[in-house]
Amino acid sequence: MPNNHYPPAIVLVRPQLAENIGAAARSMINFNAHDLRLVDPRPYDNRLAGRMACDGRNIISQSRIFPDLRSALKDCVFTIATSRRLRRIKIPPLSPKTVAAKLTALPAGQLTALVFGAEREGLTNQELFLCDMAGTIPTAEKGSLNLGQAVMVFLYEWFQASSVQPRRLQAEERPATHSEKQRVYDLLETLVLAGDYKPRSRLPEFMRRIKLLFENRPLTYREHRILLKLLRHLEKLK
């Protein structure tokens, strides 16, 4: 299925079992994904992971390890957190098909990421907030998918959607990377705190809702620079 869509990076946060890392790599090789990123993984048996990966062994050997999620997403322009559990802090969940449509609607050649949490506890709220949007796989009430199965479902939908030819990117349209966007959000949060926002316990939800305002159409680099310049000017007025 030739196209100019880059497959999303698969980011596993605190994976606990070698079998699941291998199963994720096996799913990746089936759908032309090769960029596996491990965030603070527990020690695992590389040989066992390789056996589970089958033809995806090279994906494991070439995987990169990061100390935290922020550093793992630094170069990506659009990131999707995956979660099975409902949260007190509401994040509108997207289906795998909708996630795939959003990823493939980006201009050609953009780096994106699908983020999966640890097998037992999933992603923290803070990690969910670092991502642009959230996706979930609808299951029966007591249904449960293991990590490899979840990776496979999302990548299958991406693979199907990626046959659509992406639009070409104009120079001024380059999407802002995760780290560039995060500078804007971090500075905005600093200014909100300086304004004595209350109650502080609701600040994460408030910031998340502000962030969602920008994610139906991801920020371009030029827009990120405009916002950053504005916020830095406001910071001087404190």
C-alpha cells in the first residue's frame, strides 16, 4: 500500500512484560510501522520479546528508550493517547477509525504517535494531557484487550486509511512539533497560575480544555510562534 503517510510511532509507556513488547512489534510489522519507543520500561527478556515478535525482531532491536513521555513525543506533530478507562477529567474519546482519519488527514511526511500505557494501570492523567487527543477501542462491558491486540486494532485502521493520498505541505503550513506546542501550553499554564486561578485542583482539566481548542486543526509552526510571542509579552507585564 504505497503512500506518503509516515506510519505512527508506537509508544509503550512503562511496559511490564516482554511478551507484550514482542506482540506489539509483531502487530507493527504487519502494518508497515517500524518506530517503537519505550518509555521507562521494566527490565524484560529481550529473547522472549524477539520470539513473540517473529518477523518484527528488528523493530525491538532498533527500538529507542526514553526516560519520560514528553521526551518520547518531542519530534511528533500529532499524538493520540489510548485509554480503556473512563476518567473523572473528561477527554472526548475517539474510535480507532476516527483516530486513523485524523492521522491521515495531516499533510504528507508528518511524524505522529500512538501512545499506550502500562498493562495494569494504563496512562496517568498527566500523560493523557501531554497528548493531543485520546482514543479508545469499544468493547463489551467486561471486555479487555492485551497490549499487542490494542496496537494491532489501531494500526489496522491506520493502514486501511493510509491508502488515501495525503495533501502536499506548503512551507508556511509545517505543523508545530509536540515540544513546540508544549512550550506554548507550559507558558500559558504559568500565566494562569500567576493570575491566581482557583480552584487549583481543577487547573489540569481547565488546561486540557484549552488545549483541545487547538487540536481539531493542529497548530502550524507559524501559529505556534505567534502565540508564544504573545504569551511572552504578557509574561513581561506580570
